[in-house]
Amino acid sequence: MQPRSTARLGRLLWLLAGMGLLAWTGCRGVPAARESQLRADLASVTDAYRPGRDPQTLPTLDGEAGLQSYLAYAMLNDPRVRAAYFDWAASVERVTQARSLPDPRLTFQLDIGEIVSAVMPGLMQEFPGPGKLRLRAEVATAESEARYQRFVEEVLRTANRVKQAYYRLYFLEDTLRVDREMLRLLAELETIARAQNEAGKVTLQDVLRAQIEQDRIQTEIENLEDSRHPLIAQFKAALGLQADAPAPPLPKRFESTPLDLDADRLLARAYELNPRLKAMAAEVARAEASLRLAYKSRVPDFSAGVMADAKAAPVMVRPAVGMTLPIWRDRIAAEIAQAQAEQGAAEARLSAEEIALAVAFAERMFSYRESERNLKLLQQKLIPKARQSLEVARAGYLAGQIDFFNLIDAERTLLNFQLAEVDARLQRELALAELSLVIIGITPEGAPVLPATTATHLSSQPR
């Protein structure tokens, strides 16, 4: 090879290598519609959430803090929330990948006979058919919206788990208080029975009955005390604490879940805010974009590039273009049919979830109304009358007018009504918490999510 040809080949190779290096280090694609907004949303949530943050920056759980601090701690610390956040963050990055052109290809070709007759380096770029990149970006964008709503759903479920465990622990103490008070009352009844027995008015059977009832309630107290351990484990898990971490003290002040209980208004808010519904609506949008993309399978893809024969004098440049031939009609038809089926499935899932949401809402509203009615009945009528009945039975027993069995029956009636009152209060709070967080989707203060008006920007887009 002549020195001039060698030098010309070297310059051409360096030129192509430089073009490849520039493409590798300096090229950026054109952002898809809403891609910049998705990244801004992610940055906003990341700033508030800060996954992997220093535990010292989490709210202090010292018992003096309100329930809101415990909810914020859990939402920022629970690993399930962290996993949902990273799933969403990954989906945002997939939008950039979906709308980007394939990487260009450097090529190198030699024609060899008895000698090297041609040396042809080149550069090729593939171009998907018109509209394909935009639709791929739409598919990825809708998937990202669904992932965000799953993240919100996990945040709300974490807050609900905290409230559920907190209320169960709180009302466990109330149940223990009722049982201990009843145990004290039974000790008094045993003393009365002993006195009656010593006076020869009753047999020892009355004393034994009082002792049997005390033993039964004492065992119930021990069972309740033991049930505190799994409840504390649930409370710690809801806060994202490891099993060997010390259990934080419970908030000292009881806090109910505030909620406007107009059923029609609440159900309308549930259809508007529920993140599971929003996620499924985003899945429908994704399926619709996928269907439009499937129809684009009929459109060919293109490629263009250039090769240069470095041995020719002067250097000969060879442009090259190409395109795919979408001739496999059965494959294209299958892609379209698949996309149509996926769209139908997504729409059916959304419809089913809307029905399930209405059922769950009705069930929780019934549970709330039932507990309210039971509380009113117990607090205003049954417990006062049962307490009065017990006093009458006690006086009647001392006067020898009734037997000890009727006295114990009056005690059990009062105990059962008091325990039912505690359970009704618990069921009311559990229903309110689930209505607010899981069914309606009202985010607590401090939740690391976007404001509702920002978070609905995708689902409000016309299809």
C-alpha cells in the first residue's frame, strides 16, 4: 500500500472513530411529551422521601409525639414503600429508553482477493417507522403513572397498618381495664359470699362460683396480656422496624380518624382519589397506546448510513439506505389481536375494581354505622341498666331474695356489655381508618407523595 493511501486510510479511520466517540459521549435525544414533568415529579418526591435517609432525620417516637409522627415515620421508613418507590423511579427511566433511537453502528468491510482491494469503514443508523418512538414513549409513560399510583397505594397501606396496630393496642388496654375492674368486683362478691356462708345463709357453692368466675377472668387477662406481643410486633413492622429493634412507646393521646361521613360525597372522592383505580386507569391508557403501536407494525422501519472506500483514489463514498418489509401478516395480526385483548382485559379490570371499590365502601360504611348504633345502645341504655341490675342483684343476694347464680349472671351481663362497648369503639376506628386511607385514598400529612392536583395530570389527559 502506498504511503499516501495509508495516510488517507488512517485519517478516515480517525474521522469515523471520532464520529463514533462523539455519538457515544455527546448525543442526547428529544424528550417525549411529559418526560420532563415525570422527572420533575420524581425529583419532588425524592426530595421529600429521600430513600436510604439517615435514621436520625426520621420523626422522634417518644410517646409525646402525636399519631401523625408515627404515620410519617412509617411512610418514610417502611421497606415496602421503598420498594414501590424504586419501581416507580425505574419506570421513569424507561420512558427515556423507549423514546430513544437505537444506537448507531460502526461497520468495517474489506474486499479481499489475492490482495486487499477495498477497505470500507462506515456508520449506520436505524430509524423506527413514523410515530413508533412516540407511541413507545406513551406506553412507558402510562406504565410510569401506574407505578406511581402503586407507590401511593403502598404509602396509604403502610399508614393504615400503623393505625390498625395502634388502635388494637390502645383498645387492648381498655379491655384489660374492664377485665381488671370486673376481677376486683368479683373479689368483693366472693367476700360477700363468704360472709353469707359463715352466717349459714348460703352454702360454700357460692364461694366456689365466685372463685371460678375469677379464675376465668384471670386467665382471660393473661391471654390478653400475651396478645400484646404479636400486636407490638405488628406495630413495629408497620413502622419498618426490624424484629430486634426496641418497641417505641405508643402515643399517649388517643387520636381518632377525622372524616366527613356524607356517604355520597365520600364515594365520589373515592372514585376520584383511590390510587388503585388510578393505577388501573393508567393501565388502560397503556393498553390503548400499545394497541396504536401494534397497528404501527404495518409500517416499515428504515436505516441509513455511509461507507467510504479508503483505497480508492479519490476516496469513494457509498451512501446506503434500507427498510424492513413487514410482510408477515399473520404476525402483525397476532400483535394487533394481542394488544386488543390486553386493552379489553385492562378495561375489564378497571370496571371490576370500580365495582369492588363500591362494595368495600358500602361494607366499611355499614361497619361504621353499626358500631355507632351499638355504641349508642351500649353507652346510653344497656350498660347503665346492667350496672343497675347488678346493684339490685347484690342487694337482693344480701337480703336472701335471689341466689348467687343470678348475681353472677348480672355480673357477666355487665362485663359482656362493657367488652362489647370497647369492641364497638375499636371497630369504629378500624372502619374509619380503612375508609380514609385504603378506600378513599386521603393521604395523611407528611406523606411523601405529589399533591393530588399534580398527581392526576396523566389520568386527566384526553385519550
